[in-house]
Amino acid sequence: MVLILLEALAALVILVLIVWWTMFSGRKGGELEAEDDDQPSR
């Protein structure tokens, strides 16, 4: 039973690390500025 709980905890930690990596890793300046809406899109 303890082994199952440890595996579940490890899977949860890995999931949290993957989510954190994809959310906060990347561009140093953050997201790009949005384009103006009055320009027609192609």
C-alpha cells in the first residue's frame, strides 16, 4: 500500500513539474504584445 502511495506521489510531482516548466519557462520578456485589432487579418 505504501508503495502505491509513493508511486502516486511521484507521478503527481512529475505532473506539477511538467506544468510548471511549460507555464514559466520560455521567453525572458514574457508573452509577445498583442497586435492591434483595427488591422485586418490575412
